Amino acid sequence: MTEVQVDRCSAKQQFVLTLAGEGDAVVAITIDDLPVLKFDVLTFGIPKNEKVGYEVTANFFAYNISNSGVFYTDSNGLEMQTRKLNFRPSWDLQVKDGGLNITANYYPVQTAVAIVDEVTNMQMVVMNDRSQGGSVIKDGRIELMHNRRINKDDGRGVDEPLNEVDTNGNGISVPATYYVQLFNQRKQHSLQRII
């Protein structure tokens, strides 16, 4: 990133960040009457590189939440499912040398992903407007896969690279909206069914 430009739009309490450089993006943060922050994110095309692929994630941090490797994702927009890093309840997940298998810890997220601090009762919920892959690889950080461009086949059965392009052959631009709620579970409840 080479430049950050911030504009404040007083009518809506909206802040617009324009990130310029390789892999440009625009992020609009809206503060309304709702007890959530709204992030409208637009990433422009990922540049093509024959040697490496790129993955762009939207990351949301809550430094005061220690979730101990446990997080929750929705199941088809219905109930929240408990997820634990490097764990599957029905089979033994093999991880080499005690490391972290990032791909094995990504889950489908249709409408929301959440982390909870069981000691302080603080919770952060990130609600998305489309199905995405998501995880909580580090305590206090929710990440959602926003865009990818992989220029070689990964050998996992599709037999083609992940190389989505627009009509001009450039990587696709991806818009998305995220709503973030940070609250104490004892005093409030999640708004994921309302938003």
C-alpha cells in the first residue's frame, strides 16, 4: 500500500478510505443509529503473477478478546456451530509438527462468524453479505476470504487455476459489505438475525 486517503462525509457519519498501490481498494465505514459498524469494501483486480497466487482477506481485530482458539460460524444461516483450531469432533485432524493447518481451519460462513471471551463475556460478531470462507487463526482476529487469484491449478480436482477475470482480462473487482458488532453478552445480544 502506498497511499491512504481518508474523506469524512458528515451527512451519514461515513469515513471513506482509499488505498492506492498494488491491489487497490476502497473501504467506506458507516456509523448509523445501529449498534454496529458497517464496512463497504471494494477491492480492485488482483494483478496476475505467473509465479505466485494472492489471497485477500478482510480482517477484523478485537484485541481485548481472548477466544482460546474457539470460534463460531453459522450453518446455512441457521444455528452457530462451534469451531476449534486444529480439531474435528468426528475424526483426528493430522497437523505436521504441531503447526497450524490454515486451510483445514477455514470454514464456510454464510451470514456470520463470532468470537467470545469466556472470562470477560465480550463478543465480536462479523456479519457478511455473501457466503465466504472464514476463520479465526489468531485470537481476537476474525478473517474472511475476500478475493483470490491463483494462477496455477492446486491439484485438488478442479483441474484449472482460480483466475477469474473481467471482460478486459483483468482480475475481477469484488465488492462486499460487513457489519461488525462488539458487545458484552451479559448486557446485549447478537444482532445477526436482525441485520
